[in-house]
Amino acid sequence: MSHSKNRKIKDIDDKIRCAANKKDVVREMKIRAGDAKPVKENTSAKKTNQSIPQKSSNKEDLIKHWPFKNIIPVCEVSDGMLLIYSRVNHKFYIIKANDIKYPLLLQMGGQEVFDRVYRRTENKTDRRNLSFDDVRDALVLLCSKLQMGSAKWFGQGIHRLTDDRMLLLSGGEALIYDGNSVTAYNQPILDGKLVEYDGGRGWLNLTALKTKLQTMSAEKGKQIINELLKLFGQWRFAEGDDDLEYFVAAFLALVVHNCWLFKAHCYISGRAGCGKTILLTIIQRLLGSGIARRREGSILSSAGLAQEAGHDAAIFLIDEFERSKNRDEILMLARSTGRGGTVGAKGTANQKAILVEINAALFLCSIDRALTEEAEQDRYILFDLRKDNTRMPFIPPEDSLTDFRHDVFAFCLWASFQALCLIKTVGLIPGLQGRTFEAYSPGLAMLTIGMGGDVEVFRALLTRIAEKRRQVNGAGISDEQRLLDDILSLRLRVSIEVGLGVDEKTKYVARTVGQLLESHDELHARELEAHGIKQCDDGVFLVPEMLKGQLRGTEWEQRGLKTYLKRLNGAQEKQRRCGGGNGREGILIPVALVSGG
């Protein structure tokens, strides 16, 4: 075998393999290896290497003098995750050390990382002279210097810092307001908590708000209160103008709900068609969907609510709460958020519990009222809406609501400081103590500030609430009314026809007894009679013995339904045909009580 003239010899093995006489080639190579001499040290190359900083010294310099303005190493939390803040994107990155790759670093730092950090030696230049490996290691070491354990956060929304300072966080911007001056804030940590900037979640124009705050006055406050009374006056509240004022007061308090030591949520009840859904729509559009989040009660769970709330001081508007399968859990969550937010432990996959804090406020809308415990009465401010065909609530145009939004937030922030002082000045009111005072006083104080700030007006509003509570507690008919409400809120499965002509088909849906009574449908009337409910010209006839099965598993299961129903105003014992067969004994309920009058 001979060497090919055109073949290129790559290495020693290749030379031996291609040789005609392999032994001769090996012998020749041994002779040449014996004659080889050591290469002299290249001093010029050594001098060149000395001018390039060693990796270890470069890394130490990075730790001492972190060169990136847009990447802020914040801390390490208890589960080993690193918190890094990006000024480019106005947000935190929570990542593992091993997950820090060049594209992520570029994402966090933007142009300055692109200009200064190289991944491969061949990409190194005089300007791009920082090794990615060195930058990554320095970033990890800097984060690990501050150990925060279970980190606490300020999420999106309005947060009370002290009695004379509040934080406003919208998207990637933050302001601190002390009742007089407004200061921009851009640091990732405030008062030992992390500020959860997120540039993509802005819910309020802070520049416009700052302008409104600087021009807010008592006269402007009166105008805003009057506009709110006019806006919400489109609904018929059960107790007229008094309830309207209380609703505006509760609304004002919940706009800045984290400013109070105790927050009372709103519970709005009323029959179908009274306008609850439109009311929630206006509230959401007025406050903005970024902070006022509307959800359907039929699909909402307490875990989902807690997860979505996160660290935000959000306001949740929950419609059709009577359809929720998780009512008790959601009410329990709402109860625990009242005083300063829920703090609880949540398990994780690595067997280490983490603290969860929830600061949300709730507007709950339901056909019935699910607050059966006396302790619940002061955790919610309760409102009943009445159906009124003469009133047609109108939703103002989007642009006018957006402008008014900044007025409302500016007034609430401005008035909250004065409201706190007013509450301290008046103190407790006879007959209105403890949690009841805490529930009503913030909103009524805000309303008073909007009406001029007279201490005696505030005292009179609180006294009126105390008198109302005495009347309610002494009325003695709450059980009877609750039973009727529960009957009208029972959900029955009924059939409806959908489609036209050949496309017509039967569909089964769930409807409340109250909704079926209002429909006056003959097919639905037969379904109602099968459950002991008959619609008559002079009222609604109820058969207690037939209703017991529908109320199984409730507080009424072991009670005498007939005894309670007889006590309702205008109720009469009757005997009528219901559900076929002979006449049945029952109670005739006046139309006014069933329709919500």
C-alpha cells in the first residue's frame, strides 16, 4: 500500500495507517522524537496575558462594583429562589440560579447587557469585555448576601404604610402620598417589603392622578360625592335615600380599603331583575378592570380567588353568588381578610410552608343573603335592592368614567387622612361599639369629609346607624324572612325550548324559585307545584310538608316550616290543590313579600 499523493495526512495514526511499511514509519518517528528539544518560553505572550484580567479578579470586581443599572440583585428567599429586579421591564424575576442563561440576562438588562457581556471568547471586544459566566456568578453571590426568608410584598393597588403615608402601585410606577405631597418611588424594597412592579399591569394613570391630588379641595370633594349619589341613585335601595348614602359611603371606604384597620365588605342582595349585574358593571368600569375584577360566583373557588388576588389590594366583584358551590369557603376567606389581610400558611412541593397574605375587598351580589351567623352581620355592610320598572340604570360613556375615575381615587386618597382624624375625634357612639363601629365609621367619615367635614354630621350618621341596628335586632322576624328568602332561592332544574323550527330543541337549566315565579310560564308553574309552590292571583301558596325535601341539609330541616311562615306579615293558613290530588294545607304568602315589593 502506498501513500496517495492527493491525500492529506491528518495525524500520527493516519500516517501509520497509510504507510506501506508501518514498522519503518514507527522507527523513524521514534528517532525524531528523541532529537526533539523543549520550546523556549514565550515571554512576549506572557506579558500579553498579564494585561488581561484573570477571571477571579474580574468576578471580584463585579461583586464590589456591580456595573449594571438595569439589573438589581435583590435577595434570596427561603426556598432558594433568587429575586432580581429589572428596571427595563419594571418587574421582578424569581428564578433558580441554574436557570440564569444569557437570553434571560439580556431580557432583564436590555441594551447594556448586549453591549458589555460576551458568551464566547471570540465575541470579546474592548467594550464587550465581561464574561457571561462571571456576571452570572456575581449575580448569584450578590443575591445570596441578603436572605429574606418568606418575602412579603406590596402588590398592585393602594397600601397603607403608616398613619401618614400611603403607597400607590400601578404597573411599573409607584407614588408615595402623605396627604399633601406626592413623591415618585422606584426602589424594589420599601419598609422591609418587596414592591411588586409589573409594567404590563398598569390600572391607573399616576400622572393624571398626581395632577388631581394637587388640585383636590373640599369644594371638589362635594362635587364628587354628588356625582356618586346621582350615579348610584339610579337603583332602588330598600330603605331609600338612607341606604343610598350608606352605599356611597361603603364604596368610598372600599376604594382605599387597605387604609383601615378593619374593612367591611359589601353584600348586595335582591331579586332577579333588580339591577345587581349592571351595578357591578358600573363599579368595574368606574374603578378600572385592572383593580376591580368581576368574577362569576358559579365558577369561582376560594383557592382561585386567593391565587388571583395574590399580593394585590384588589377589589373583587362577585356576581350570582347564590350559584356558588364554594360559598362557605369564600365567606370564610372574606371574613379573614377583614383585619389587615389574611396571613396563612400554604404547603409547597418541597415540604416547606410559605406565608400567604391576601388584602382583597369584596362586593358580593346574590339573590339571597347567605349571612346566617350574627357575627357575619358586621363583617359586611348589607344592602337590599328592589326591582323597579320605572328605573332604567344607564352606564355612562367609557371616556367620561375614565376621567371621573381619577377624581374618585384622588378624593378617596385625600379624604382618607382626614377621615382617620375624624374617627379618632368622635370615638365610640353609644349603641355602636366594637366591630360595628369599625365597619361603618370609615365610609361615613369619608362621606362626611365630602359633605364639609362637620364632626356633628359624622356623629349624627353614626347615631342613625346605631338606631337602625337596634330596630333590626329587636324586630324578631329575621328567621321568618330568612326562611322565605331561602325558599325563593331554591334552584330547580327546568326545561326550556331553544332554537326555531327544525332546530328547536329542549335544554335543561337551573332556575331559582323566585325567577320561575316571575316568569309566569305555565310549564314552569307545573314544575313549581310538584315541589309544593303554587302561584295564585292573591299570592303564592306554599306547602310546608312538600318543601321539607327541598330544604334537606339546611338549618330548616328539623324546624317547623309552617310555624315560621305563619308569622310573616299578611300570611294566611289555606287549603288548596297543589301538585294534583286533593287539597293540601299550606300558607298563602302575599304577593308583595314574594316580589320584593
